[in-house]
Amino acid sequence: MAGALGYALGAALQQYEAVALGATLRLMGRTRWWIGGVIGFTGACLHAVALSFAPLIVIQPISVATLVFAVPLAAWLHGRRPHRAEITGSVAVAVGLLGLMLLIPAHDVKPSLSNGAAIGLIVVVGVFTGVCFTVARFLSGAAKALAMAVGAGSVTATVSTFVRVVGGGLSGDMARLLHWFTVVIPVLLICAVVLLQKSYAVGYFGIAYAGVQIVDPITSIMAGALLLGEPVPTGVGQVIPAIIASVLLVGGTITLSRLTPDHSHPTPAPEPAPVG
């Protein structure tokens, strides 16, 4: 939870700068962007430690609760009060996704991932992300932010998957860090940061952050179940709660997608009157 809160604050700070300057190298010269990065990285480190002790399907859902904090933080940074729709949408998304995730059995399984499965995961996520950002080029507004966020969310989930495999598989043997899985984690993390900045720069922080927080745990759970052998829920009695949670999730996302951007377009100055 501490890591999730840090991630939310860091994301809000970086989104503020990304809106002002765009997702360019100029962000590297902004103190507030670096502060957000340090706070977010600290949160990510705490998240990584948690993944070393528990399955993806248990830890990933906790980060969804940051929606309740991140959206009001972003509104405060932009000098305005949070819209009622932002609060309602964020809470609905968080409750809906947490409800879905809590239906998953919390049985620990030692993570193990073959080289072929790892490469396959990277390729699939890479293609999916490329499609998302290609589609985003033809969109605008909230739809553009959401498309980018979906791609970014799949990459952050891949980072968490590899962190789970590396951290959960150590068992006190630090020599196991000498594997290409350890090297791929920072590479994927850098890619995730760049993609996140691009989605934040569109200006719709609520929908962008919600998109990441929806895709990240869903992708992680799929990876955990299909690649790491982590258990998934079964039984008819879980269908109705899952439907209710899904309705909340979809409704909250639609609510966030209808919000205005966090930046305003300057009004063009009037042209001078002709002389003579």
C-alpha cells in the first residue's frame, strides 16, 4: 500500500510536467518531474519487494486503490478542485477492479518461467503496445490517452511479471540474479516510463491512469495464471459478484473518459487592425 501511494504521487507530479512540456527530453530539466520520478521509483521498489513474497494475483490488485489518491492529487497540482465525476469514476474503477481481483485464490506458488515463455511474453506485449500506439495516432482527447495507457499498462505488467519471477525465485540464493531476466527488468521499466509520459502528456490524467491500473493487473493475472501456474477462481457462486464488479469497472472508466483535459488551450491574440 505504501508503494502504491508513492506511485500515485509520483505519477501525478510527472503528469503535471508532461502536460506543460509534452513527452519530450525537456522533462529531464524539470525538478518536479525528477521528484515525481524518485517518489514513483521508491514506490515501485516497495512493490517489487512485495512481489518477492506473494503472487502477482495478490499484489497487483492493491495498486488499483491508488486511483482514489492519484486523481485528487493531479487536480490539486493543476490548481483546481477534483470534479465529482473524477472522484466517482476513480472509486468505481478501484472498487470494481479490487472486487474482481479479490475473487482470485491467494495461494502462493514458486514462480518459474522458461526462456521461451519469457521471450514470447515480451514479443506479444511488444506487438500489442505497438498496435495501441499506432491506433492512438488516429485518435484524439480521452480516446488517445486511453489507447496509449492500455499499451503502457501492458508493459508495466510485464515488468512486474519478471520482478515476480526473479524476486520470488531467489530463495536466498543471490547467484540467481545472474540471469538475463534481471537485465530485462530495467530495460522494460525505461520503456514503461517513456510510454506513460506520452499517455500523461495528452492531458486526461484520470482516464490515462485508470487505463494503466486496469490493464496492468489484468495482464499480470493472465501472466500469473498462464505462465507461472498461479491459481484462478472457479465456481458458479463467483459469477454474480464478478458481473457486479465488472459493471462498476466499466462504468467508472466511461465516467473518467468523459472528463475535460487538465490543460487549457490559450486563446489566440486578436490580429492588429489594418493601418490606413
